[in-house]
Amino acid sequence: MEGGGTRRVWYGWQNLLLDLGAFGIAVVGGSLHSDEAVVVGAAGYLVGGPLVHAGNGHGVKALGSLGLRAGLPALGAFVALGLAGDCSGDSCGGEAAVYRGFGGFIGLVGAIVIDDAFLAVEDVPPDSSSARFSIAPSVAVTPNGTFTGLSGVF
């Protein structure tokens, strides 16, 4: 390729912003006892990352992100409940819910870390096309006055 090889670009910050927003909505909704807000926050967590991947042109990564975000919390809840020991029927009471919740939360955090830190990267070609078109604001201060405008390369 002209000008060297490709470079790795991390776009996980986009996922991270959506995840923080979704988490914030869910937490505030929970503290206000708003089931609707909690559902909106959960939906934002579930589909936010896949939509970012799709928006960046990575359909397969979008599907992988959805699988991580749905699967890891469920797997975490299942594993944590299994680690709880002999817990059949109602013998555990609320303890089973705590184990499931903790395991699900660990899976949720794991999915976010894997998705945002490792899956949200792409190889892009060198910026050979960036000089074709660019616009920048300009300001000039002279003894005759101040001038503002746009300058560009076409």
C-alpha cells in the first residue's frame, strides 16, 4: 500500500459512552423505582454496542457483540448459581437470587470489557485521501481589522 501499511484504530470509546449512559439510566431508574427506565437502560446495554459496530461497517462484530452482551451475563448467572452448592427448590430463598445477580453482573462487566476494549478495533488504510478535501476556520487580525472565514483544500 502507498505510504505504509494499515493502522489500528480503537472506536471502543463510542461503545463505552453508550454503556455508561445505559448504566446511568438503569441506576437512576432503579433508584426512582421506574421499571421503564431500567428497561431502557438494559436495552441500551444490549443493543448499543452492536449498533456502534454496525455503524462502523462491522456486521459480524455487531453479531458478536450482541452474543457477548446477552450470553456472558446469562452464563455468569448460571455458573454463580452452580457455585452456590446444593440449592434446590426453595431451600436457598433469596440467596439464589444474590448468586444469580452477582454472576450476571460479572458477566455483564466482562462483556463490556471484551466488547469495548478488544472487539471495537479496526484496521484502516493510511490517510492518503485526507488531503483531497478539508475545510478549516480561519481568523486574521491585521491593523485594518479582523477577518474570519473558511479555508480549504479541494
